[in-house]
Amino acid sequence: MCCWLVPGLLILVLNNGLAHGQVNIALNHTASSSSVFSENGNTYGPASKVVDGNRDPFLNGFSCLLTERRVTSLAWLYIDLGNMSVVHRIEMTNRRGGSNATSSAAKDKAHRDKLKGFGMAVSSTTTMPPSQSDVCYKHPGTDRPTVFQNRTCNQIGRYVIIYNDRTNEMEICEVDVIGCPVGYHGKNCSLPCGDHCVGAQCLPNNGSCMFGCIQGFRGDRCIKECNEGTYGWNCNQTCGNCSGSDVCDHETGDCPGTCSNGYKGQKCDHANGSNRTKVY
Ligand SMILES: [Ca+2]
């Protein structure tokens, strides 16, 4: 473990580079690639090398996937997370040039060039190329990507896909997928999402509800009830005319007792002359 200090704050980072408590849900899962490069009897890869927990970016570390460059098929890689998950972030370590002893920025360039145009997606299928709606990052192909990529995704799926519709070559040494199975968040994905999140789905890093709150609740985690005088989905409905100091139900808008003079209905939102009785 390593650490560093900023004023008033100690930050701890595990050896794998992930902030404490974050989970790499790709580690040691099943992975597959469009092809695997082999030469003189030596096979580089296979795809399992990108989920072996070793980020060594040099070929002589024997922990990278290389696809076969003598084929015409475009390069892709997918990781099966095993179940539907919320992927918060994808971190990817590309191959560097030379070895640990001989590396240099100049030697990295050829490998970074091959990475141009790559895409990242989270999908419920392994269809290639992935649907545009599943893509969470696509490199524009103009500049030269950096060796290490860290892209926010926040999408739901079972498969994390790395692909390149520009080339048949892919040289990836590790993919870390930061997320949690659907319905969980927090340290080691041990906390269930709030009951008031729509679909009980939340972001792995902070528990924020992904699709808003069920009726009657508000806030990022949908913990707070609607402010007094409001109710319903997104708390965007205004209560009717409950009698006295009564407040309406924060979920349904119903008044607990009678209506103010001149109103009727469960929500006391219909004008009714002098009728003070709630009508069902
Ligand atoms: Ca590796």
C-alpha cells in the first residue's frame, strides 16, 4: 500500500492503484478476444492476461493480450462480469514499447498509435461491434491516446467490451472494471442501494440513484421525504387544501383528515363550494 498527503487529508491507495474499498469486478473473470497473436511457437496472450491483476505494460512481463495482426477481422475483447453490473469506471493499461529497462516515450508511440479509435462499451450481449447505445467512450482517432486510460462509464451490463473498428491489432495488458453488481454500492459492494431508488439501482461509488426516486422521496440517494406541501414523483406535485395544519401524504398527496372549507376529494384539490367533507 502507498499513500500521500495533501493538507488535512491522508489518501490511501492499494497496490493495484484502486482507491480503498473500490472493487475491480473484472479480476480473474472470463475474457475472450477476436484473435491471439503467435510467432515462432510463442503465443502471446490469451485474453485472460487482461484480467490477471498484473498491470505490467511490457511484453516481457508476459501479462498482455496481443491480437493476431495477420487476420482481417477487427480487434475486440470482452470480459464477462458474470452478472448484470453497474460499471462506474473502466481503467485500461495498454502495452508500452521496449522493456522495463529500455522503455522510453519514443518507443511507446507505435503502440499508442495502434490504440487510436478504440472504444469501450458495457452491454448485455457480446455482439461486435457493440450497439452505439452501449458505448461509454469512443476515442476520436485524431490524437495519440495515452498508455493508461481511465474512463467514467456508469452503464449497466454483463459484458465489458473494448473494441477498435479501425484495426485488427490490440495490445492490452490489463483492464480494471470499477463497479458493483446491480443493486449494491460502497466498500466491497457490501451496501444495498436504497429502497427508494427506482429499480433499486444506484451508482457503485456513491450510492446515488441512477434513475431517480420513487414517488414521495428526493435527493441523490432518495433518502429524504418530499418537502412539506409537495408529493409524488420528483416531489413536483403540490398538496391540495387539507384542513387546518394537516399536511398531505408525501407519496400519494392524500390529506389525513378533512378538507379546508370549499374543497373535496382525497387530496382536497377539487373546489366544492362550502363542503368540508372529504369525498371518496
Ligand atoms: Ca495483465
